[in-house]
Amino acid sequence: MRTLNPSQVNTRSRPAGRGPGRALAKGRANLPARSTSGVINSLAILRRLAFILVSSVTVVSGIVAVQNGYLDQTQKVIAALWAEVPDLPKIPIKEIEVIGVQYLDPAEVIAAAGPLAGQSILAVSLKNIRANVVALGWVKDATIVRQLPNKLLITVAERQGYALWQHQDILRLIDRDGVEITREKLTLFAGLPLVVGKGAPEKVAELSVLLESEPALMPFVISAVRVGERRWNIQMRNGAEVMLPEHHAQLAWKRLAELQQQHGLLHRDIVSLDLRIPDRLTIRPNKGAELGKRKDLNT
């Protein structure tokens, strides 16, 4: 039997998975020293991989936008990743663009979004930014998107003014859902219908359906007064006040449209038209108006 001197044993490791005969080193002392350049190269590779991962997730999250709850969790993971890998650039926000605004000042939107300038574009919460922007009266919805490397894009959907609401001597612009938009620069909306009284905004959507059900009457409408938070009185351009019932108001409004078509009722000198009782119309003419017209219209 041939005896081998220990110095003659080949201690080079074979690549993993190449079968038996691989020499296993025992203890650190027997492992070859890793060069400094190898460590640096490994760290550089790690940084590149982390940057690619962070950038990829960020782009995807920007496309998906910001409205799902899990997205905010994703951003927290991204921020943690950046914090764990030293020497990666933090990419401060340098530009914020606002689009979709007509009545709002973009500067007002940026101010509402929060103190973002200089913050890391990957660390800020898009969900929180959106919540701040949507809190503005004019904003119905908003989408916040990251545009790498250093830009935030805020897209705003503004509310549409539907009516002016007067209550306790204060005038406000509201949308079709009764949401208050603003109390400023209301002269821009002087042509909108006026609704008056407590509880009017909550019922303005129903009112709009009622009024728009008879397009021929719409040009005559000036304002609508909520009475006792139960029903509407409609002020017409000829000075007449149309009293609608609490229930079945749309039937009464339809009846008024028929009377207007048949008799030109809203072209006459009338103070009030009471439609609160079904199948009955009570007309109060203006002083000096011919009383004979009242009889004609009640037949």
C-alpha cells in the first residue's frame, strides 16, 4: 500500500455538486483569505440589486397609484430597505407638479400636500399626501404618483359647483351632492341656482332630479327654499312662488309643466301657486291682476 505524505494532498475544493472526493476545510484557519477587492465588489453588487429592486417596486407602485391600503405598506418596506442599505442615494424631491385644476391654485394644492421639498421621494407616504389634498373643498379626488428620479405628480379631480346655498346670511358654493366647496369668489357662480334654508344641501341631489325632470320649467327657476326641512318652495322668474308638497313633489312639478304649456302660467302676474294638495291648484294673483284668470286655471 502506497503511503502519501500529508503535504502531497490536494486541498483545492471542487465546485459544489461535482461528486465525492471534495476536500472539506476544518475551521476558519484552513479557509483561503477573501481579498478586500472581493468584499467591495460584493457590496457594490448588493447596492446595485437593492437599487434595482427599490426602483422597480417604486415604478410599479406609481402605476398602480395610491388608493389601495396595501400600497402604503409597500412604501414602508421600500423605505426600510433604503435605510438598511447604506450609501444608497436618498433621492430628495425636487419637483412637484399639479394638473387637473381649474379653480384651485396649484400652489394651494402643494401647500396642502405637506412639507415635501427635500424629503426622500421613496420615504414619503403617498396615502397621507392624497388625504391632505382631498381635504381641500374643491378636490373630489386625487392621485399621487412618483416620477423618478425626483418628481411627484399630483392629479386633481375638482368638484363641480351646482348651486349656491344661503343659510344664516352666509353664502356657500355646493356641488350636486350638497358638499360645500368654498365661500370665496362666489361672483363667478352668480348664474347658478340658489337654495335656501337648513337641510337644503342634504336634499339638493333630490331637488336637481326634480327640477331637471321638466326641462321646460328650468329657465324660470331662480331659487329653491327648504321649508321646515320637509319640502320645497320654488321661486320663479315671474315672481311666483311655487309651493310643492312634502310627498309626490315630482307629480306636482309635472302638473305645473302641463299648466305652463296649456296656459302660459309662468308668464302671468302671479304671487304664488300652491300645489301642496293633490288635484287642487290655489293661485294668488298679484294686486291689479285680472281675477278672472284665477277661475280659468282652476277648472
